[in-house]
Amino acid sequence: MQEQSLASPVPVPTLSAAARRRQLKEKVIAGLVTAVAFTGIAALILILIFVAKEALGLFTDPHARQEASLSKMFLPQVTRPGRPATFVWQPVSSVPKVSMIPLFIGTLKTTLVSMFVAVPLGVFGALFAAEFAPRRLREVLKPTIELLAGIPSVVLGFFALMVMASFVQDLFGLESRLNAVVAGLGLALAIVPVIFTVSEDALTAVPRSYREASLALGATPWETAWKVVLPAAAPGILAACVLGFGRAIGETMIVLMASGNAAIVSARLGDSVRSLSATIAAEMGEVVVGSPHYSLLFFIGVELFAFTFVLNMFATSWTRKVMKRLTGGAG
Amino acid sequence: MKKTLLSSLTALVALATPLAAQAGTLTVKGSDTMVILVQRWAEEFMKKNPGTKVQVTGGGSGTGLSALQNGTTDIAMSSREMKEAEQEKLRARFSTTGVEIPVAKDGVTFYVNETNPVTALTVEQLKGIYLGDTTNWKDVGGPAANIVLYSRENSSGTYSFVKDNVLGGDDYAANAQTLPGTAAVVNAVAKEKNGIGYGGAAYAKGVKELKIKKGSEEFAPTADNVKSGKYPLSRNLFFYLRNKPSGEAKAFIDFTLSPEGQAVVTKVGYFPVK
């Protein structure tokens, strides 16, 4: 250790050359770390600026403004004469129809199904692993579930498309093989590991003294886990769910492969859906650069970004509130 | 230094090649459907004729034909015939109506599940199905079950072909599921008892290809029927030139129509004209 040389008992009024060098080194390192941190933020801001800039054409170009006005994007339009007004997404057409509503519904459906499956699975799995599982089992369980996170989403999508789709169709007697349920289940496979890992970390981070106090007061292990450990880890578990939600809303490949990609407005989960992210992926390849359709796809990107941003904000403020209540109650 | 040496060397090679007497580049522009095919031809051709450079760009048939009128491309590739207005423009500027050379054929096949008793449909029936007006198989002679529609992504050339030639330019029904790639459509229809989908004929495995009914006759999407034009859902893919091809253009077009060039057509998934 170099510090030993500095620990001399004689007080030195001026800094030695070695100390000065050390101080300089320290400053350089601090600067580097700050720069790295800011690079991340800068990249994020630059991406946002780029995406927003490409989407801006939608509002500045008169041709685009006429073809894809806000009312055309969000209000029902008459697409075939003599029929009631509907929400239709058909951007490649002699008269492009650009309603975002079917895409919102599609994203909402797949995300809800996946969260409905993945949150209980992930959280209860984590609770089991952290509180009840024998040590040996836990050492196998955790890496195995984390391994699931390493499976590429194309593979998960392929699995959902080939195996799960037929199974789900036979099970529920659904009309279309590829639908919101299949896509949601495929998504759940991708987000269970996320929710499990982060929740498990939050649960194990709960101080031992909480458990000991609860058990000493006569609570059963189950009561301890359910009424003491789980609430104490609530902020971490919420963070896990938000992370999972963010992944589910933006995940593209699984949804693209397993949802059928039909932009239908309906409440049934058995119908095929088209999500926002899958729409970008499917249509970006051949779109004419600078056309209204191109700007529209970037606009969808901005919307996706806005969703996750707002959600994260709410989650953070809620977490803070819960933390305050928990620590306030304890103190 | 090295670069100039290299370029002078290539120039020498170009001069030595008799076909490429006017060494330079040949530009081909137009139909996005044809880009992949012509790109492949260009690669093969340039391998044989290193002195000639063939530049292939897409943009759509209309773009290619207007480039031909402006004189900015040597060959226009088009998946439709030249319109009269376009011929007029060409005549006004170059006093020629252009030369039309069909180089390949493109056809689309409709598939159903192998268990489906329906074997042939008219184009009108297909239109009704894909517009969402006909929703049950029993309306077209099948079992009483809802039709499950499979379509392609709107970036696909086949999507536009069906839209133009079957739907008459109208939009697909909203509940048509769009899948990435013909293989995905075939796979989905193979597994979906009540499904219907479309794509190139070369892909049809594990599904039943629908014949197209025209009057009292039915036509299967075979190479013969497509070549003779009897199969209704096929179209010619053209090269358009201002004048009779000569020099490099002639060499390139001769290559595309040669047995070797036509073999490429089959490989890419279209039908040969010869």
C-alpha cells in the first residue's frame, strides 16, 4: 500500500510531491468518472433529440400535416363511404389511414397480459427463493432463472410462435392462433427474470433484525414473509415491476413474431394485435425517408419514450412516499 | 499512386473487353419489386464483364420511368406497363416511344390449409375475403367457419401486388394478420385450419395452393400457366429503354434473358419468361 509512506508522524506543512501527484491522480479519476456518467446522459438526450427531430416533420411539413394530422391519428375516421367512422392503421394506401388507437390498444393488451402473468410469478418466485427455499435449492434456482434473461428475444418469440401459439389456441379455443395472449405469455418469459432478480435482491436486502423481531413476537415464517419482509421490500419490488413494464412495452421481436400484427380495435384478448414497437420494426425497413409515414414511425418512438418516462416518474415518486412511510413508522 | 495504377489497369481491362467498348457504367432504376432480382443479375454480369459497372437503384416503377424520360437512367425497371402519358413525355423529349422488354414474371399464390375442402376461388371471391366482406368459408363453398386472414407487412412487394391486382387498390381488412415474410405466412396457414394467406409459389410447402377460377376454367399457379399468362394473378416485369439496346445495355439484357440469367429468376422466386 502506498498510503504507508504518507502516514509519517512528522507534520508536513506543504504537500509532498507524492501527495500532490496523488491528489492530481484522484482529480483526474473523478473527472473521468463524471465524464463517463455524463456520456450516458448525453447519449440519452442525443437519441431523444434525433428521434424527436425526425418526428417533427409531421408538424412542419404541410403535406404530412394534411396526411397525418392529430385528429387523423387519434379520432375515428370514415375510411369506406357508407360505413361508420373507425380507427384504422393503413399507412401504405392511396389514402393513408394513420390512427394510433389500434396500436395503443395492441401495446396495452400485450403488456397487461404479460404483467398479469409475470408480476405474480416473479414476485412470489423471489419471495420463495429469499425466504423459504433451502440454501442448496436457492443456489440452483437463482442462476437458472437469471439464465432465462439471457435467452435472446428472437428465440423466445420463435418459441411463442411455434409452440405456445398452438397450445394456447387449443386450450382456449381461440379463433386466431397468434393473439394478445400468446404475445403476452411470450413477453412474460422475457420479463419474469427481470422482476425475479430485482425483487429477490430487494427481499434479501431487508435487515435480518426485521425477521428476527417478527419471529420473536410469535409470527409464523409465512406471516413474517408476507406481512413484514414483503412490505419492507415494497419499493424494490415496485422498481422491479417498473423495469419489467418498461421491457414489456418496448420489447419488439417477441410481439412482432407472436401477436399476428393485425391492427384491430377490440377488447378481446383472443384477437390478434399490433403493438407500437412492432409497427416501427415492421415498417421502418421500406419506408421512404422523409415521408409522412417515416415521421409517423419516429413519432411512435417518441410516444414509447414518453410512456416509459412518465411511468418511471410516477414509480419514483411513489417509491419515495413508501420509503418515507416505512422509515417514519420505524423511527 | 497505387490507386491510379489500379484504375489504369481496370481501364485497360475494360478496353480489352470487346463488349464493353464504351467502358463505363450502366444505370438501372425503378421497381422495388425487381431490385433484388436485377441486383443479382448485375453481380453475375459484372463477374463476367469486369469492365462494366451496373448500378441498380430502386424507388418504384414510376420513379424509374420518369428517370428514363429525364435521361438520368439507361434502363428503367418496371412491374407495370408504361402508361400512355409516360410514352408521350418520352416522345416529346427523345422522339421515341421506348422499347419494352419483358425479363421475368411475377405471380402470387393463395394458400389454404391442407384440410380445407376449397380448391379454387375467383379473384372476386378473394377480393371479398381480403376486404373483410366475406368472413365465413361457407360463403365460398367451404365449411361453416370464420376465415382467418394472413397478409404481409406493408413494406412487401407482394402486399402491393395483391392490393393492386386483387383488391383493386382498396385496403386490406383490419383483422388481416400481417406476418414478416412469406415463410411465416406458409407456416401459419399450415397450422391454422381456417387460414388463408398469399405469397410466391416457390414457398408453398405443407399448404394447399388455391387455383384461380376464371369462367368455367381453373388455373393452378404452375410455371407453365404463369408463363403463358393464363394464371390471372401474374404480371410481367419489364425493362424499358429509350432506344433499341446496344453496347453494354444489350450485353446486359442478353445476359438476363440467357438460360443462366433466367435461372437466377427462379432462384430469386419469380418466374422465367423463356
